[in-house]
Amino acid sequence: MTTVLTSGPNLCVYRSSEMPADARTLDPHAMLDEVFPAVAYYQDTWGSSVDRARLTGFADREAIFGNAISEELKILAAPLSDAEAVVGLENPAKDLVHHGLDALAGWMMNGRP
């Protein structure tokens, strides 16, 4: 699982860790256990709180994980496909999101050809 925290154009936190199970069987609390250290580091280092989360890679369980993050962090959590930057992409990039290739769409969102 990869957790990325940004502030404007700045990459503030990047944390990648192995998860004990894939998204079909992962307990949302295990995901939260991985996200909390990144959030705490961000808050301590940047003096700001997280205001929203974009999720990808949880397939048909995305709502379960989104609800867990929303409830614990008291923030809006939504699929990456709902992000303004994705909505503004050209159709080939949007198709990537709808086929589960969100990471490639994210790469395109950040100015890559």
C-alpha cells in the first residue's frame, strides 16, 4: 500500500508498505494502521492537517475503506476517479481509471504525456 500526502504542488510524505492481504480480504483497520504514521508525520512536520483523501486500488471495497478513513480522520474520502484532475483528463486517461489503472492516470494527471 502506498500513502502519499501533498500540500499544493509539494510531495510531503510518501510511504509504501507491504500489506498482509490483498484488498479483497484486507481489514480496513490494517489500512488505517499504515496511514496513521504518515498522517501524524505530516501534521507534525508541516503543521497542517489532512483535509481529504483519494483512494484507489480497493476495487469493489473502496467505499468500505473510504468510510473507515472518513470516520477516523474526520475528512472527505472519495475515489481517485472523482478528483477534479481526473475529470479534466482526456478520455484515454479516464478509461485507465475505469479499468483499474488509476496509477497510470495519476501519472498523466501530473503532467506526463
